[in-house]
Amino acid sequence: MQAIEARGLTKSFGAIRALNKFDLTVPEGTICALLGPNGAGKTTAIRILATLTSPDAGTASVAGHDIARQAALVRGCIGLAGQHAAVDDDLTGRENLVILGLMHHLGRRSASRRADEMLAEHGLADAAGRLVRTWSGGMRRRLDLLASLVVRPAVLFLDEPTTGVDPRSRAAIWSSVRSLAASGTTVLLTTQYLDEADRLASDVVIIEAGRTVANGSPEALKDTIGTRVVVAVEGAADLSAAASVASRWATSPPAVDAEQLRLTARVATGSVTLPELVRHLDAAGVRAQDVSFRRPTLDEVFLDRTGGSARDEARKEAVA
Amino acid sequence: MSVTRIWWPVSDGLSAAERVLTKLRHDQTALALTVGAPVVMVLVFGYVFGSAIAVPGGENYRAFLVPGLFVVTAANITPSMVGMARDASRGVVDRFRSLPISRVAVPFGQAAATAVYGAVSLVLMALCGLAVGWRISNGTGDALTALGLLVAFQIAMTWVGMYLGLVLGREETAAQASILLFPVTGLSNVFVPASGMPAWLRTIADWNPVSAVAAATRQLFGNPTTPANGAWPLEHPVTAALGWTVLLLVVFVPLCTARYARGRAG
């Protein structure tokens, strides 16, 4: 069964179309990452699926319940951690979780027990009795994640769970998400960090301007870009010979850098092996100094699939 | 199971109320302000204004002022407005809305908690009032009616505050907006009788709900009153105060709960 199934979700805010016939299918027990530049519609998609806002058009079901007609049932099956740490600064960590337990109708005793159990399990027991105001940003985000797990949800929505989080807390959040998925919870997360999607998600959906532009497993997406081959040569004369050799497999004309005496080509993954290429270069008399094969990163897939706006933004973020 | 389910909205509301009260318990500053504000108001207004303002009939200014300050306390929407704006901007509202609970329960619980907190403020204010010469001169029945009216008005104003907090949506904006509350309480008969104001200003003051509740409180406690200036709300202060309270509730409870259930755009 599919944990999340969305068809043609459309939502506009004034003149801005946040989602435009957006489709999404997430199988039960998997981790799906929604990637996209800012304003691509990731948060809107999460908000619609979590029944916080309704779509202008389209349908969706979460854990088998229709988000429009069975919103209350959907809410009974989901957990949500938003972009901010939606925990109360003026309560202790424990009180935050106990009150959510009460709102889940666990009863005071079970709510207290569940709070202690979660805090201990996630290494926050020492801080449990302190006001959250005194906690670090990363600890708050971890508490926020726990707040969405008071009653183990069938489907968990995480909107940028590790944005602005220190590396240690990020690792802790990743391991929590992994173990949740291993025990059957379906996770839909948005992220700006491509390595997060790469390492966590079994499926990646790239979204731009409210539409899906690519989806598949991280490896399958990388395969669509192919492997990058870089050949460094001794002299300018070698460059053109190398280019004609590389053209045999290249999916697009090889790029020649005369200054650096380097040639870059993209080939379909698996179409040629390194020894094979070296043999051909040798046969053509190319004096190669270095030949390397490189798998694309998810960043490259992302930049390849999203438009110029995303590229500029990614560049800005890389500088910042 | 089904029997307990009926109580869920109530228990959800109680959990929401517990959250607000527990937060307050931890927030020493807010607690100090709650305790300190009545003392400061009685002293500053009672003795600073009291030295220069003559109450019609030459009666004690502080006996006139204290019932007015009750209304200022009851009309203080800052805690509910800023609190709700903070919850909205930090995603707390979204979290609660994603829970399988009645979406109406949370604002009701928060209103109940604010009422408890407001009632404590009123008691503190009354103690300060007694210390500076304010007295309950009518019977117990009237005094209890006055208290009930003040608490009801305070609950109504809490809903106004929560609604404005949701609309403003940002804690900082809400904090700035709370400065605008002073004219609302100041443009009334709370501090001075409206008789001396220019006619147009006096009309506003006479029809200000705060004036009606203050006049009703003074009448019920048997304290010095202000001339009605022929304005209907001040000639029938208890009816007018009750009417204003009911009107505010009828308008703002549905507005606020609908807004809470619907959520922000986005």
C-alpha cells in the first residue's frame, strides 16, 4: 500500500502558484526526500498533506485516508515537525512532551512515562528538567522531532529537519529518522541539503515551481546524469585526439580546456570502463597524465534538473 | 471508549490551559509583572492623578479610580494577543492543528487559563485598592455581580486578543500593537470623568465599552460615579456592560475559532 498518494495538487497564493498539478507517491515504510529551491512548493505540499491547509484542486490520501474528507483520521496517523522548533521555550523539555501526550489522550501517567522514555532514548534525559529556553538550537530541534513522535505516527512529515542544526544534532536526527523508518514509519522530508537526501532517502523527488521535475532513488537519478570523465594530457596536440576518443561514448560534446590541458566528458554510467578508455587513448597516441571517472553528486542532478533560479541560489548558498 | 471520547474536547481544552498556566509559572518576569502591575497602577494613578483631579461631589479619587483600574486590568489583551502571535509564528499553532484534537479546544483552553490568571490579577488589585481607601459599599450580591461582570469582560477581551494575535501573526508586531491599547482604556471615564472632554471626544468615551464596564463596576460596588452626560450606556451601565461583553463574545469567539481552525494562509 502507498502511505502517501497525491494527484494533481494545485494551490495558489494570490498570483503565485505554489503547487501546480503536483503528484507524489510514497510507499509505506520508506523515506522520501522532497528537494527544491526556496519557493518551489515543498512546504506547501507538506502543509496540504498534513491537513493544515487545503488544496485548490487535486486529491491526496495519507495512510489510506483522504485528506479532505477524512482529515481527522489523517491527523490521527501523522506527526509533523515544521521548519521552526515548535516547542515552548517557557516549559521544560519534559513538560513539552507531557502536554502533547495529554493532547494525544494518553492519560497523565502514560504521558509522563512516554516523555521520560523518549528523552532517555534520545539522549536528552539530562536536560529534561531544564527550561527549553536554555537548550541549544540543535537540542530544541531534536525535542521538536520527539514532539512529533509522542504517539508513533504511521506517516511523519519533516520540513527541513536539520536546517541550521549543528553536525552532532544532525547525526542524531538522522539516526532517529532511520530507525523510525526501519520500524515501519513512512517519512516525507524536505531539505536544502542534498547530502541529507542522498544519505537518508530511498526516493528523491525534485520539485520546481510547484511541479515534479525528476524522481527516483538517488542512484537512479545520478545515472540519468551519467559519469563524468576527466582526462589531463601533456600537450595541446593531445587534446583533440583525446576529444575524438571520448566522443565515442560521450552523451554530449566533450568540453576542452586548452589552458589547463584538460578534457571533460559525460558518458552514460557503465558504458565504458576505465581500462577500456585508457587502452583507446593509448591506441590513439594520447599522452594522458591522469584519467579519472567521477560519479555525479546529487547536487549536480539538482542543478541539472532545476532552472537558473535554483542554480543562482545554490551558488549564493555555497558562497555564504 | 465512546464515553471517554465525549470528554476529549474538554480534556484537550484543559491540557491547553495547563500549558499556558505552567508556562506562566516558569516565567518569573511575567509573574512579577502580574503581581507588580496593580500596585504600581494604584500608586502612580491614585497619588499622581489623585493630587490634581477632583471627583464630582468631592469624593475620594482613589475610591473612584480603583474600579476603573479593575476594568483596565480586565481589558488588558496583551498577554493573550502576544501569546497567540508567538504560537502562530513559531509553528505551535500548526503543531496543535496537526493533532487529532478538536481545533476549538485549544483557544477555549487558553481563554480559560487567561481567565484564571486575570481573576488573580483582579484579586491583587482589590487588595491594593483596599489598602488605599477603596471600599465595597453595597451588598455582597452586588459585589459578586461586579466581580462576575469583570471576569466575563476579561474573558471576552481575551478572545479579542487571541484573534488579533492570530491576525497579526508575529510576536514583535503584536508587542508593538499592544501600545495602541492605551488610548482604548485612556479614552474613557476610567481615570477622569468624561464631562470635561470636548463634545466629540466625550461621545467616544461615553460609548467606549471600557466606560460602561467601569460605570457598572462603580455602581455595583457603591463607589463614586461620573455623570452620565445623557449617554444611554452610562445611564444603564450594568445592562450596557453586559451587552458589550455578550457582543464581543458573539463576534470574536466565532472569528477566532474559525481563524484558528483554518490556519494562516500558506
